[in-house]
Amino acid sequence: MALTTKERTDLRKELVGQGYAWEYVDEWQPKTTLYLHAPKLNEQGDVVKPAGSKVENLPGSPDYVLTKARLGMLPYPPADNCECRWCAIYNAQAEVKTESKDGEVEEESVICQDCGESVSALTKAGAISKLRVHGKTHTSEA
């Protein structure tokens, strides 16, 4: 499928915004390796693959890697100084603590660094997932 000039430019801009090189659209390789910047969760909210996991031998086409970048899979491993939105949510902005409620099941809490609101769930992965949804309310207000 051939891209129009506008589609190619839009694809290029979005890939650059996700951390890819400007030339990627013109010089992509058939296969690539991506790293999870967000943990992969199952339907119950349990972590199946932690952030930082390497996923090899994936298609390298620009439209495919853009789709994966939107899901938190990028061409470089996550780091403490990574500024992608996934690392910001899962590392820099999350302050996780465990709470005990009078002998009941311990609950995981994540504090939003933007507004200070506490988001709780039964598991750490669930709390982080709720924080991601909560974080979207901040971006829609801006």
C-alpha cells in the first residue's frame, strides 16, 4: 500500500514524537526489537511481562511500530531518565505504598504527582492501571 505525501508526513511526525529517528519512514528494517516501557497486564491486572522486557523479531514497518509505540513498546529500553509518557506514569509519577485495613487484604495505592489524589486497587498492577486512566483526565483538561 502506497502512502500519500500527507499520510507519510503525519506518520513521520508521530513516530518522531514517539522517539524514532526522522529517517525511519524511509529506511526501516524488515525486523526490529522493541522494549516494553509499560508492563504487560492480563485481564485480571496481573503483570505478565514487566516493563523493560525485550520483544524481538517484530515487523519493522512504520505503521506497525507506531501502533506498538502507542501501547508502550519503543525501540530503546526504559531508563530512569526516560521521558516517554509510559515511564512518566509507571516510574517517575507513581509513588506506591501498601496499606493494611484492620486485618483485611492489603491494598496497593498509587499517588498522582499532578493532583495528589490516591488511586487504590488490590494489586500494584491494578493501581498503576487505574493511575494511567486517572492521568488521562489531566491531559483532557489542558
